Amino acid sequence: MYKHSIQHITYSFADLKTLMAKATPFRTGDALAGLCAESYQERIAAQICLADLPLSNFLNEVVIPYESDEVTRLIIDGHDKNSFSEISSFTVGMLRDWLLSDFVDASKIQQLQFAFTPEMVAAVSKIMRNQDLILVAKKCEVVTKFKNTIGLKGRLSTRLQPNHPTDYLKGIATSIIDGLFYGSGDAVIGINPATDNPEKVHSILSMLDEIISSFEIPTQSCVLTHVTTTIDLIHKNAPVDLIFQSIGGTEKTNTSFGVNLNVLKEAYEAGLSLNRGTIGNNVMYFETGQGSSLSANAHEGVDQQTCEARAYAVARMFNPHLVNSVVGFIGPEYLYDGKQITRAALEDHFCGKLLGLPMGMDICYTNHAETDQDDMDNLLVLMGTAGCNYIMGVPGADDIMLNYQSTSFHDALFVRELLGLKPAPEFESWLFKQGLTNDQGKLIASKSNHTLLKYIDA
């Protein structure tokens, strides 16, 4: 039982997961689940109580039982007790102050990434302002490598997302070439297929491999099909670069996605066996998002932001090349408006980076949410300032297959120009060699007979 009094009213919280939920900044998903604070005063009482909570409590009290949840077992069994000794005397509030101090830099955070549990970083995020989340995340540098290098300071990469409602190969290829002309695609050329049909997925993979190899593009491809489909295609010698899967923070959530830790391990080992990375072997790509556990009725009474942080424990087990929250995709039932989407994105990026993940962000929304592209512009600047590894590059910012709004090729150019950010170094060099940028890294007008255009005409 946790308690705190405000104005002669004592607020009680039955257990750790209740305290965490009540301390969370308001969002509609937690209200839908009946987990949020009933008043602003109760939320403040919970946050004060949480700030005074020793970090060691998170090792002695779990939010989901160890015996019934493999994600909890992964978190507890993988905790680094030796490195935790440096911060074992801290409360959650002391951890916040320590992270914000000049003493703590990227190297120090990296040393302690396995000393943190997801619940610890979720807790500290709940008592932070937006500016705190940005400042600490900016300190972090998480670098991964496959066919290029993602996550270096001063860099912002993009996932070129050329989805097509019928998986029409020439339509996909046209969007890819369009994106490349705008300097997009260094994080990955990643396609959400309209169906999970293995033959169609194989044909898309083959086309991607042909484009990347023909033009010697230093990037990787991914078709975001179910991981079991990808495993089967690997056994059929399909040209798979990155292996994708949506994941969640509870065993039940992952079961609803049709996966568990053993399946993900099988996929990881299959990806490594192909040895397709030219400069590294980070072969996995994970997507997450607040509300996925609640929408699957698999949240186990845990608030959606803490569930999201727990998903990052699953991701870091497999040394991924890319991880991103699809922050506004799930809809207003979980994140109602631009304010809630912005807060959730900053929380997700902060928590992922502290836990050692190469965090990107799909800065997005569905058309029935109380938000618009101006909100996304604001969030885009905040994410670029916070050191986000990559964002999405969608033609016109409008995904015509998934029917949601994201960020465009032009948006990536804007934030790179505004903040002085560059693409991945290998990709930056390729753009110059292709005559797409000048020696200052600025895009230049391309000739109508550029070699990239010949692929579409073929």
C-alpha cells in the first residue's frame, strides 16, 4: 500500500501497478481501462509518492506476476545487479535529477542500460516534464549497423515507406525512386504489404533487392509481414535483410500478435544465418505503440505507457537495427489528441533510448483523432531536437494503404535543414555520387534522364 496526503486528503494506492497508473499524465486509453487517476489532485499525489519510491522496489514488486508472464521473467532475469549497485540507493525522483545532471552523458547511460528495468524508466518518465524527456533523450546515442550506420549524433534517418493498396510492384517502385530523389530511405526501405501472401511478399522482397543492388544503395530493405512468414521465406532463400515484427509488453499481447520469445529468437537466428549485413549484424526491426496491450485485452491492469516500456525489454533482447513507436496510429480511444500524442512520443523515445534501443518514431495520427498536421510538425521538431534516430518518409505524408497520416519526404528535408542534421554517412555519400546532392549535402535538381528513372521505365 502506497499513500500520500494533499490538503488533508490521503490518497492510497493498493500496489505498484496502481501507483504507476495513477501517476501517468492523462490519456484516454487509461481512462478506457479504468486505470487513470480520478482527479488532478490524485495524479499529483501519485507522482509525489512515486518520486519518493526507492528503485529497489521495482525488483521486489512486479506489475505482472513472474510465474505467469514471460516478459516479466525476461526483465527480472536479465537485470544487471552489478551495474545497478551504482544507483541502488536512488529513489525515482533522485534518478530524474541524476539523469538531468551534467555528470551523466551517453557513455554513462549506456553502461547502465541493463541496470534499468522498463518499469523504472517508465516511472521516472511519469514525473518528468516534456523538456526533461527531450534533454535526457538527446544525451543518448544508440548506434546500429547493417548495410549502413544509423543513430550517430547529428544524423536523422528516414524509413522510405512506399506502401501500395494492391501491392502493385511498379507503383511501389515509383514511390521508392521518388523518395530516393528526396534523400529518403537510409534507415530502411520498408513496405507494409496489403496481404500476408508469401508469394506476393517474396516478389516485393526480390524487387527491393534488385533496386538496392542495381544502384548499390547503402541501405536495407524490409517487408513488414508476420515474422513466421519471413522465417518461411528465409528457408526458401528469399533476399531478406531486416526481419520485422510488432511486439507488446505482456505475454498475452505478444500471443495476440502470434509470437512469443522463442519465435522471435528463431527469427533472429534465421536472419543472422543469412549474413547479408555488410558492416554489421543488427537484423531485427520492431514496431510498438501505446495502447496495443489494451486493444488486445492483454494489459493485465497495467497502464499503457508502462506496457509500452516493457515491450522495449523484448526488443533489446534481439539487438535490433530499428525500433519505432507508431505513436498515433492506434487512434483517439488510446491517445485522444495532439497533446496526448506528443507526450506519448516523447515518453516512448526517452524510455527506449534509456534501455539502449535505436528508437525512431512514426509521427502519425488517424483522421478521426483530434489533431492535425500542424501538431505533427511540432512533434517532428521536438523529436529531431531529442535525437530521434529516424522518422517515416511517406509520399505526401498520406499512407494510401494503411489510411493514416504520417511524415513526408519533404518533412524530413525540413527538419534536417532546420536542425542541421544529415542522413546516415554512407547514404549521404551515395546521394552525392548519384548527383542528387551537392558537396554541401543540399538536394539539387536531377536530370530527366537520371539512371534511377530508367528502372521505372524498364
